[in-house]
Amino acid sequence: MPSSWLFALAGGSMIGAAGALLLLTHGRIAGISGVLGSLLPPTAVRDRGWRVAFLGGLLAAGVVAAAFAPAAVGASVRSLPLVIVAGAIVGFGTRLGSGCTSGHGVCGLSRFSLRSMVAVVTFMTTGAITAWLAGGWS
């Protein structure tokens, strides 16, 4: 069985390749909040096809992973209503921050975006402080 760092390297490489491929072929950034947000009302977009395909690919990857490696996916440790509320709060935050971690961290930093650099430093610092306050570090 390969080491976990090999899985991390493979996964990170695939994410980077997907982001680069979308940018090269469509001139678009692979930020999930922007991809999904542009499909929801009241936003009207002409390029729905690639957005639907992109999100479908994300869902299909989850389904395939659950079918072939269910232990790797696992079950939520929180109730479905709490997960839905948390997702809505995250969605609000990504709109407020003009992007999500994938958009800023993966795609924005690779384009040397100053706005993305500020966003990444902000959410990484906030996450570290939150983990420390919650007792995540001994």
C-alpha cells in the first residue's frame, strides 16, 4: 500500500492539473464557489456547460470513491441539518471573500494574485488561531 504522502502528492497534482487545464482551455478559474455560484439565480451565465460538467465531475469522484474505497470517505460526524447550515455559512463567506480556498489558494496563488495572497494568509491565520483556541494543538 502506498504511503499517505504519495496519495497527497497524486491528489494535489490532479487538482493543479485540473485547474491549469480549465484555465488553458476555457480561460476560467477553478474556484468552486464561483463555478457553483454562477449557476444559481439571480446570476445568468452563458457558459453553463463546463460548469455543470465540472461540478458533475466532483460529484462523480465522490461516488466512485465511496463505491471503491468507502473507508477513505467515511460518514459525517455531524447531523445533516448542521452540515447544511455550515455549508450555507461557508457559501456566504466565500461570496463575502470573493472566492473560496480552491480559487484563492490553488488558482489565485499560481497566478501571483495579490488579492489571493491576502485571502490565503487571512484564512490560514484564522484557521490556525481557531484550531489553537478549540484545543486542536497540545
